[in-house]
Amino acid sequence: MLTLVLTGSLFLIFWAYFGYPLSLEVVSLFRSQAVAKGDYLPSMTLIITVHNEEKRIREKLENTLGIDYPRNRLQVLVASDGSTDATNSIVSEYADRGIDLFEVRRRGGKENAQREAVAVATGEIIAFSDVATIILPDGLRAIAANFADPTVGCVSSVDRIVGHDGKSCGEGFYVRYEMWLRGLESRVNSLVGLSGSFFAARRKVCADFSAEMQSDFRTVLNSMKLGLRGISDPAVIGYYPDIADSNKEFDRKVRTVLRGLTVYFRNLEFLNPFRYGLFAYQFFCHKLLRWLVPLFLLLALISNLLLINFSDLFLLLFLGQAAFYAAAFYAWRQRETPTQILLKIPLYFMTVNLSILVAWWRYLSGNRMVMWAPSQR
């Protein structure tokens, strides 16, 4: 029985991170859905959601003004979520340059501010961006080109982290893995989640916008309900800096997973393969299976510990697990000083899975975090 628990746990960990994308590679040999891009410039609304961003908002607005998109087809709304600093007054300075301030006087969280702004948006396509995200001049043109394909309901940017020290980090590897996986999903069917820092969707996809649920996840689900799909476009890039305070990174991960769990368990209908086909498999593997990895890690460690006296193979496997955790712990102790990249990867992996474990605990305790606090980058 213990052997079954050990092998089953290790297999599911492998499948969550490697088996799932490999299975998509196999599917891509028989099924490929290329995006039929076109020279398409629909009316567009860019919604920038902010809360007390007086230090960063001017840079974001200058970046927005540098975007090459027909001004008579572009509406820019800065949705200020109950800001109490100088954010609103700074945005107001740009009123005569085509940037409108939309005040949400009572703070209700990021998704609530987005929902309120969507209600007054005029564009056929609605794009969303965070204040820390830098968009290239051709970013909106590139994202709009995807909507020439009538099967596309929403489009995600590709994330690029700009490190403060200019060096790679564990999160950088993880982000590149996620972007590769999204590319696979786009090729065979649909994304499961968008990059919350920069994405766009058709107006009808945003009609059922929730003030309580993670917009980058739920927008894909809304698209699937309408018979559309979400895709990731490598030509659409969102640049954002690494987290300024690494001590707050853990809280951000917990918050992200907790909000994701809330969306997931309110939309279990997507697990039905008879209705959603391949997407049901993606919905399970990319989200729920990944979120169950901390449980599989614990089961693998405990069952392996109980089996080490039965075989040298079990002993070697346990030593391998112990070495991985020791590397993560060492990297954590050295986090304030330069650490080898190979040590940062196990540290980031363990940080992610510990944050998932905490998110599960909070979710099962009844916590449904809605309020949004932007990460300082």
C-alpha cells in the first residue's frame, strides 16, 4: 500500500508539471488550431486599474501615450479603486491627452473596479493592464490582430520579468515554463488562464464580468461558455519588474491561488468532457492537479520515509528528496545574498507549493479574499 502511495504521488507530481504538457505535445500532432490573424483595428478600450499609485502612475501613462493605435478608435480609462493619494489628480492632468479618469469612490477590489469600468467602456475589444506593466508601442495592434479570427474570445500577453539586478531568478524560470505551456495550450485548444497584467477580450465576453472572481481566469471561462477560446500571442509582450520586496512575494502567491480556488470551485461545470471536451482535461490538469501537488509532496515524503528500510532504492529516493529540500532551505537562508540559479529553482518550487498549501488552508477555512492590494515592483 505504501509503495502504491509513493509511486502514485510521484507520478502525479510528474504529470502535473511534465506529463500534462507532454500529452499536449502529442495532441498537437493530430490537432492544431492556428490563429487566423488579420490587419484588424477595431475600436478598443484600455482599462488600467490602480489603487494609490502616485509613485508609478505617471510612468504608466507616458508609456500608454507611446502606444501606436488610432486615437479615434482607442479609449483609455484609468479605473482608480478608491485611491486616497495623489493618483487621481495626476491622472486628471492627462485628460486633454486622451486619458480619462474613472473613479470608483468606494474601494471594492481590482475586479470590481474593472467591472465598473467595463460598464462605461465603448470599445469592441476591451484590454486590461496593470500599472507596473510596460506595453510596447505595437502592443495593442498586435493583440487586436488576433480578434480577426472569429474563434478567439480573449488574448493573453506573454510575461517578461525585468529583474532589478538584471539576472535570472527562480520566478523567471517558472514564468518561462508557464509561457511555454500556454503556447502549447493555444496551439491545441485554449488557454486555461490569462496573464492578469495584460490581456484583452471581446466585449461580449466581458458582459458577465464578476466583481468577486479573478478576471484573468474567469475571462477564459466566459469565452469557453460562448464557444470561443483563449490564446497566448508571443508577439504581445508585457514587461514588468520583479517584486521589490521578496518578503511580500509569498503573500502574493497565496492571494493568487486563493482567488483561483474561488473561481475554480464556482465553475466545476468545466470538468464535464461531454460538454467542454479537451478543455475539461486542461481545466483539471493545469489548475486542480497543480494545486494538489503539495499534498502529493507530503504523501511522497512520508511514505518514502516509512519504506527506506525495505530497499536501497527507497533509501536513495528518500535521500534525493531530502537533498532537494535541503537545497531549497539553503537557498532560503542565502536569499539576501547572491545564490546560484540551480538553488533558486528548488527554492521557488517550494515557495510556490507552500503558498498553495496555505491558500488551501484559508480556502477550506472559509476565506474568500476579494480585496486587491497591488504588488510593489
